[in-house]
Amino acid sequence: MLKLDCYSPAWRSENQRRREEIELDLLLRTARAAADAAAAIHRQDAGRVLVGDASMKSRANYVSQTDLAAQRAVISVIEEHHPGHLILAEESDESVQDQLARWDGRPLWIVDPLDGTTNFLHNHPHYCASIAVAVDGRPVVGAVTSAPGGERWWAAEGIGAFKNGKPISVSKERRLIHSMVGTGFPFKLLDVLPEYLEEFDRVLRATSGIRRGGSAALDLCYLAQGSLDA
């Protein structure tokens, strides 16, 4: 008679793998839903909430009612599905350090409810919601939704990266002179601007071009889909 040992190491390993896949799928679905919830707020407020309606956290670093409403929408989605998880939110009243001080090993959600706030406040259609979750200190899931173009990116460890449901991959370009590079400007650290501009000059001369969109999350999505080479 064949006897199956359901408590063998091999069975436990396979069972654990399936549980992890189910958990990862749930995290991914929550991240996508949270990013979409924030993007719905962006669409609602686009062109109505402008730079004169916002407050400045520091020079050229704005926070608007749209940031706050989108963050509330994101947190609501996460807490509905994962009430025991910790959330690190950009527009929290607590500092990043204080929020991280409460981390005790639980899954950690990293939330930027409106990446590209300055663009949004000037009705420049280059902004998004960016959501990620780290498990055991390692990022395992991410989702980005851009309301202006109706674009949705998501990725999960071991599953791959996708845009609007289709797999994406990074550029295969290996020649620097033919590469297009994404960057940002150190608007919060103007003391280092001269040094940055020296590097900017060198990179510009060595590549086919530099793009500065104003949303780091979208830059990373363009890198992931091969629209930027570096």
C-alpha cells in the first residue's frame, strides 16, 4: 500500500510555496486597487486643484488636498484587506523616521499618493500614484497608476512586471551613446546643484539625451518597460 507522508519536508516546502503565492497575489491585488483608488482622486481633482491651492512643506515641495485625499483612499484600501500591516505614507503627520520606528517586522506598505505633485498642480499630465509593499524588509510587490494616460504598471517578485496587463522588460541597449537617460533635479538640495550640473553636462555629452519628467515613479516604470535605457 502506498502511504503519502503529508508531513514530509518536500510536502511542507510545496505547501509553503503555494501559501506564499496566494499571499503575494493578495498583496498585488491590494496594491493595484490602492493605486487605482488614488488615481480616481487625481482624475476628480485634475485642473481644479492648482498650485495656489496647495501648501509648501519646503521650497517647491508642495502638498495639496489631492495628496491628502488620495492618501486616505489608499490607506482605506490597505487597511480593509491587511489591517495588521504597517503603512509608511509620505503625507503622514509623522516623520519617516518616526513611522519606521514602529516597524516590528510586519509587512510594510510604502505609499506615495501623488508622485509628481508639482506637475499635477500645474495641470501638467505627468504624475501617478505609487504603492509598494515590503515583506521581511524586502520589496516584493509594486503598483503604479497614472490617471492622465490611463496607464497601470505592476510587478511582483517571481512573477514579473506588466503594463496594462502585458509583460514588459528593460531596454537591451548597451551603448551609452545611444541611450536615453532619466533623471531628476535636486530641488531640495540646491547647495549641490553646481556639482549636479557638472555631472549632467558629462552625461548629456555621452548619451543620446536626458529626460526629466518630474515623477520618479514614472521614470522607473519607463525604465522597466525599456522607454528609458538608464
